[in-house]
Amino acid sequence: MGTALVTGATSGLGEEFCWQLAAAGHNLVLVARRGELLAEIASRLHNVTGVRTEVIVADLAQPKDRARVGARIQSPEAPIGLLVNNAGFGLGRPFVDNSLENEKNALTVMVEAVMELSHCAARAMRERGHGAILNVASVASLTGAGTYSAHKAWVVAFTEGLSQELRGTPVTATAVCPGPTRTQFFDNAGVDMGQTPPWAMLTSEQVVSEALDAVSRGRVLVTPSPLYKVAMGAMKVSPRWLVRRAMRSVPHM
Ligand SMILES: NC(=O)c1ccc[n+]([C@@H]2O[C@H](COP(=O)([O-])OP(=O)(O)OC[C@H]3O[C@@H](n4cnc5c(N)ncnc54)[C@H](OP(=O)(O)O)[C@@H]3O)[C@@H](O)[C@H]2O)c1
């Protein structure tokens, strides 16, 4: 079994990726900023499942930290067989009202870091002759609702392009587009999801298991759950003015 490197491993989808990958026997490299929490989760994963765990405390908004993570991805020691670009956050405010600093930070973590780490991984994996890259996008990639949507639309387009470049090699690229999922994401962004009915909220378990299944099948795009498959399908065929109008009542991520 290969080693998987998961960014944003301290909570939500990232932590769930670690548990499901560990249960399948993958050794893990966990990446996030909160070092104590990262070490605690890594040790629990090791004690419960017996897999080997490493941690890299890194702020993906910082070039030096991204370079350290990139170097680990390219290292021949315990080669990385799966890269999960999961770290991300909601901005929670409209672009014009937000600080440019927060906007640049979001762009760096959700776009630049995904590009840099994918570059490191795709080269190393192609050379070694195996590997997979999984990028966490969102249904927001089609909603046209602020810069968060723009970043996730980039992730989808980038992953599609990467998957085409890698055709004919043993390396795959997959993007997962989850709908709203119960994690700390909304609290961290200060977004109130109180009006969202419980049936419209996904669980991390469901999102991660569908995403990993898509990776194992070499699929390029996956939207977990029938509800959001239909929603994505509807947004693809609807006129864009209708999608924008429908999104007016939905808070910015
Ligand atoms: N929840 C949803 O409804 C939903 C829907 C669609 C897509 N997504 C996407 O799913 C991914 C995971 O989100 P989540 O819902 O699991 O949210 P979450 O529970 O808030 O987790 C976000 C993770 O990203 C890490 N992170 C944030 N900024 C970072 C930085 N600068 N450097 C390194 N790590 C950083 C956090 O770790 P530290 O704070 O320890 O650094 C944390 O582990 C994100 O890309 C998000 O956009 C979420």
C-alpha cells in the first residue's frame, strides 16, 4: 500500500480522509497548521489502525511551508502514492467588503498551493510509474457566488486539464465537488447555515467514501450524493442568469 499525503488533516473532510485511508491500510502524511492537534490525530490513527503516520506542520499560504510539503511529496523515502489537496476555508464575506489580505490568502491556499503540490506530485508519480491526485473542489464551482466559487471552478478546470495530460500514464487526477457538508467550515467562515434543512447537509463519511471510490476507479470528476448530482446537472444545463438569480438567497462562502 502506498503512502497518502492529506492537506488540512486536522478537521472535517481532511481528518475523515485520513481515517478512511488508514482503515484501507495506507500510511499517512498529515499536513495542517495546528501542530498539537495534528500530532494528536496522527497518534490516534497509528494506535487504532497500526499505519505509520508523519506530520508536517505547515501554513500553505507561506511559500517556505509549501516548499517543505513539496519536497516531502518528491522524496523517494516512502513515496507518496496519493496526494489529497483538501485544505481550504470559506471567506464568509462578499469580495468588495473583505480585506484584500484574506482574499489573497484564500487564493494562495486553495489555488496556488493546489497547483504547486500537484506539480510536485504529478512529476514524481509519473517518474515512479504510479500515483493519484485528488483535489477537493465544491458544488460552488458552478454557483458563481464570489471568489470561493472562482477558486473551486479553477480546481475543477485544472484537474480536468491535468487528467488529460496524464492520460496514458499510470497517474490519475480526480476532483470531488461536495455540497454543504457538516464540518467546522461554516463556523470558521462565520456563515450561518441554520436555514439549511438537515437533509441537504452531507456527512464527511459519505463525501470521502465517494471521493476515494472515484479515485480507485480513475474517474476525473465526482459529485457525492444523488441530491447534489442532480443540482450540479441542473446548474450545467440552466442559463447562467437563472443560476445567479437562484444563488442570491444563498450566503457567500
Ligand atoms: N464543508 C463543506 O460544506 C464543503 C463543501 C465543499 C467543499 N469543501 C472543501 O473541503 C475542504 C475541507 O474543508 P472542511 O469542510 O473539512 O473544513 P474544515 O473542517 O474547516 O477543515 C479545513 C482544514 O483546512 C486546513 N487549513 C486551512 N487553512 C490552511 C492553511 N493556510 N494551511 C494549511 N492548512 C489549512 C485546516 O487546518 P488548520 O486550521 O490546522 O491549518 C483544516 O484542517 C476545503 O477545501 C473546502 O473548501 C467543504
